[in-house]
Amino acid sequence: MKYKTSTKYRLIANIVFLVVLIFGTYFMHSKIMSMKESVADNYKVIASLREDTNVLLLQQELQSNRENVDKLLSYIVTKDNVVSYVELLENAGNANGASVTIENIDLEDGFGKKRVVDEKGNSQIKDVRTYGELKVKLKVEGSWQEVMSFVATIENLKKSTEVEDMRISSVFENGNVSWVANLVIRALTT
């Protein structure tokens, strides 16, 4: 069966895109899993520090972990920084020559319930603060290079950012090809 040359190029481009997307998704997933483990370790450290009655030891331990906590917090989008994070996404598109349209922003609170046992062995359920999620649905339009540069830029952000869903299609108008990517970007929030 003979294919047109443009069909072959689109097929090859789609295969390359899928390989890049799968690799990027795996990379971001492993990065987030590593960060979640680090967060869990820090929670364990904080919990053990709360039980410590010696204030001086507590302060020394906190100071020794401050660098790790600060580094971890630098990966998380705080509620105060949601607007600047969205602007960062828009600017990433503009810097790569793509047109970015924010279609939806969903901020999920990080509250939940946890069973807590006190010193006397009494168990009760308390509201606890956990990490929430910020989901940004956006549309990116431009050339193949512009759209893929945007995706690469997003994947390499310092913030814990994951491309949760991505659909890309080509648009043919007046003999010109442009690309449209619909993405859902997810980031951890506090």
C-alpha cells in the first residue's frame, strides 16, 4: 500500500511525538513520586520533632532540615502564587512563539481527615492539611516546533508540573499547516 509523502511525515511525526510524550510523562511521574517520598519523609521528621521535649534539639534538627524543606517548597505552587504560575505558563508559550489560551483553572484544596492517637491512646479523627492540586487546561497553537518547545519548557519547569493529558492535532488552512495542542497541566499546591 502506497502512502502519500505528507501522510508518512505526519505518521512519523506522531510516532516521535508519542515517544517524547511517554518519556516526558514517565520522567515527570518519577519526579513527582520522588518528591512525594521526600514530603512523606519530611512529615515523619516533623512528627518526630513534635514528640521531642528538648526545644534546643528540636531547633537544631529543624535548622538542619531547613534547606531540604525550602527546596521541597520551591517545587510547590502556593495559593498566593497561582496567578504568577499561570502567567509563567502563558509566558512559556509566548517565549516559544506559540499562542497559549487558558481555558480552565481548577484549584483543589488539600484538606482531608486523619485518625490521630494521642498520648493516652485515645483515637479521634481530625482535619489535616495535605497537598492539593492545581489543574490548568490550556490550548497551544503554533508550528510543530513552537508547540513542542512549549511542552518541553513546561516539562522542565522548577515547579512540580506534570502534563496530565495532551491531545495534538494539525490544522490545514490555505495550504499551511499549524498545530493545536490541548493540554491539562497539573501542579502540587499548598
